[in-house]
Amino acid sequence: MAQKSKKLIVGNWKMNGTQEFARDLAADLAEKWYVTPSDHQIVICPPFPYLSITLNRLFGTEIACGAQDCSIQEKGAYTGEVSAFMLKDIGCNFVIVGHSERRQYHHVTSELVRQKAEIAFKADLIPIICIGETLSDREGQRTLEILEEQLKESMPLSDQDFTIAYEPVWAIGTGKTATSKEVLEVHAFIRSWLQKNRKKAADTPILYGGSVNEQNAKEILSLENVDGVLVGGASLKAESFWQIIQSA
Ligand code: PEP
């Protein structure tokens, strides 16, 4: 299968920064976009309170914004939740669902991830659905089995546009990256699962995430079936993030 020339580069700021930090980082990214624009699709996912500031600063560029999670509910008495429709309302186009930190610390199950993806569709957002094995899964040779289970349970049933992010849990924020061989194996497995189970298999971007930085991005992005990257730590510095984009 031909490699897609346009990659999807997503920055996940997680729970970092202040209002000033978000404003400055978004302004720096906007400036970089004007000086060295990119054909790749770039998405920034700041914390909820800083979405509007980021959207304002990115206005006029083709850098999109996404949230880091959304509720499975549309609206109502769900204190503390944020609706996918609210995210759309303020200008988001993407939402990350099922990040391993949500699965791990907030009991987000694969079934909930699927429901979040479905409501994202209803709100006209593109869900970025995260899956990934833990270190003990990998050491116990259960990586593909676990991923298949997560794919079966977390993928939406409707044939709308979504993105998958393969993020080995042991590689997130640890400085350890999966080897090219490991990434190739898993991404080929995900592609073939999509081919067997979904109509838009070829068009569904599969991202890799886990300690991607300006040094390793070029190699990862050149691998077959890697349609982009989900970047945590290295997306907090405009310079590093832009270098990753430029290596695509
Ligand atoms: C992430 O937040 O999804 C991530 C991959 O983080 P990091 O790049 O810091 O490992």
C-alpha cells in the first residue's frame, strides 16, 4: 500500500501550562506556520481551559485544535464533564479518546471509548482513538491479542472518519520508543484488522505515539502504515514540535 504523503501530527499538551504558556506556545506555533508552512495536518490538543486561547492564537493558520477527552453524553446533569458538542461549538475539529492515561487513572474502558467516539461523530469531530499494550502485556507476548481486544471493543461501529493512535503504554513519557520493527508489526496488524472489519481501512490514519521527538520522528514517520504521530512532551516546545513536523 502506498504511503500517504500528508501526515497527521498531533500535539497533546496533557495537563501542562498556564494561560500565559498556552498563549505564547500557540502564538509561536502560528508564527512558525506563517514562516515555514506545512502541508501536513497539524492538530494541537491543549487542556480544556486553554482551548479558546489556543484557537484564537491559531486563527488564520491551518493548524487545528482538538480536546484530550469528551463525555459520552450530549448534555445535561453530568457535573465535570465536557460535551463533544461544546468542543465543536468553540471550534475544535478533533478529540482524543481512550488515551492510556484516561484508561489507567480514570477507569475509561474500551466500551466507553467506543461511546465517546460515536458521540464525537454526532458532534462532527474526528475522534483520535488510542490503543496500546502495557509492558507486562508485551513481555508476556500478548501485544497483538490485547490490541485486537481493544480494537474490537473501542472502535466505533459506524463508518465515519476516525484516526487510530497506537501508543505502547511503556513508551509514553518514558523516553523509550518502540523499535521500527515493533511499530511496523503493530501498524500492519492494525491495518489488516481494519481491512477485515471496516470499509474505510485504507483511509484510516494510524498514528504512532510514545516518546516521539525531533531525533526519532523522521525514522518513525517513514515507516509503512505510519500516517502520523501523537506527540506529548515534545509538543510543549514550539521548536521541537516544528522540527517533528518538518521531518515528516
Ligand atoms: C502522549 O501523550 O500521547 C505521548 C505519547 O506522550 P510522550 O510523547 O510524552 O511520550
